Amino acid sequence: MAHRFSSRELFELRNNIPVDMLIRDHLQIPSKIRDGYFRFLCPLCNEFQTAVNPTTNLARCFRCEKNFNTIDLVMKIKGYGFRDSVLIFEADKYCPPGSGIKDSCLGRCNRQTHAGRAMSMKRLAKLETLIARNQECFSKIGKALKEIRDNRLYKQALFESFETYTRARWDMGKSHAYRLIKFYEVIYNLSPIGDTLPANESQARPLTQLDSIEQRQLWKEIIESGMELTARNIKKFIDSRKTASVTKPDLTDQISNEYMAVVKAMLEQVRVAQHDHWQQTSRPAALLWHRVIHEKIVSTGADNG
């Protein structure tokens, strides 16, 4: 007797893969990003008056006034009946459709591996939706791109490198993608010190050449100066500080005996902690106090506590 799929089974099977990924990568239906939204060629009317809803995992054609779930799309594009279409999803339950299970896994796959893969693919789809809907919000795009790069999620879309992914998926060059990531990193670093932040990537660009502590210190000085926050003014201010630091004499050999004794004692404590495998003193605690000391040294205040 043929197996009858329950409503729950059908729900899980048709949501095993994001609908936009099924359209773009597996069924290879013509698609594009327009007005910040994912559009695809409707298989009924051949128009791009369409969109996808990541929350419901449904695709819709506004001209036909019709919704498509993932099973509907397979039936329409492949010409399969309902049962055969469902069986495709059932066979690839732990390897999303089109992922090459027969070629790459050769029967060696397991539920844990492909459950993790499915989660990564869903996360990639969510991040890509974020980029598509926030083309003008550079910080959010940079954050999404950073996560895709750092976690190598681009491999879920069958790209070998992050640079190839950004070029093919977003028509974005390597340098621009990395500028957006650096912009997000600057905003993230400056957020704790106030509500006034660089308004765009051009304003943040001069700050990307500085380390995190220098970024906070100079940004605070820029805000306190009351200058108009333009990319040109920010760059000019930072360049002037760089010039001033270059003209200062080299005083790296000027250190008191007392200070040097404390430095040597601190280095000895680091050696002891390393030998102890950071059991009595944790590495995060050591790094925290290293940062505190660094901030005290670079502080311009006469009385910094």
C-alpha cells in the first residue's frame, strides 16, 4: 500500500529548503534582485511581478495572484505529479534538493551532518534576504557579509570563495565587499561610546586604518571638536593626527628603572600563567587588563584614574 504523507510530514518536507534557493540554484528559474527584493520569472505568466516570503517559505506571483510552495514549483517546472514531487523531497530529506547527494555523499551521509547543512543553508538564505532588503543600510549589509565570510556560508551556495560569491550573487567586487565589512566593524566598535556614529561608508573609511582603541579615541575627539561630520573633515582630522604623531621624536628607549622592573615582573607573570595553562589567571582576564593598561597609556587626560 502506498505511503500517505501526513500534513506535518508535508509541511516539513516543503520547508526543508528555502524557496528562493530552490528557485535560483536548483530549479534554475530566471531570477534577479529588483527594488531590493528577490524576483523570479513566474512559470505561469512569464513575468517578474513576483516575490518570496522567507517567513512562510512561499513564492507569489502578483499578476497571477497565485502562491507557490516548493512542491508546487517542482511539479510545475519538472512536470512531475504531486506524489513524485514529494518523493524527491523525501529522498533528499537530509540533503536539500540539488545538493548532489548521489555524487558527493555516495550513501555516506548521516542525519546529523545534513541537518547541520540544512540549518546553514537556511541561515544563508536569511542573510541574503537581509542584504537584498537593506541595500542602502551599509552596516547591516557589512554585518551579514562578515558572517557569510567568517562562517564560510557561501559554500552552501556552491561557491568556492567569498570573492566569487559576492561577484556572482551581488555583482559586488572584492574591495567593495571588504569595505562594507570594515564599515560594520567600525560602527560596532564605536557604538558603546555614543549615539553619534559615521553616517555612511565614506565617513567611516578613514577610521578603518586605525586599531579599535585609536578609533574610539579619535572619534571622541572628532565629536568633541564640534566640526561638521563630513567624510572630508573626518579624513582631514585623522590625517592631521597622524602627521603630528610622525613628527614626534622617538622616545621608545626612555623608560625609568622602576617602570622597566614592573614590566619585567608582568612578563614573568605571563610566563607563569602560560606554564599553568591559564588555570589561576584566565587568558581573557589577562587580555582585559592588557587592554585597560593600553587605554590608560594612550589616554590624553592628565588624571585618568
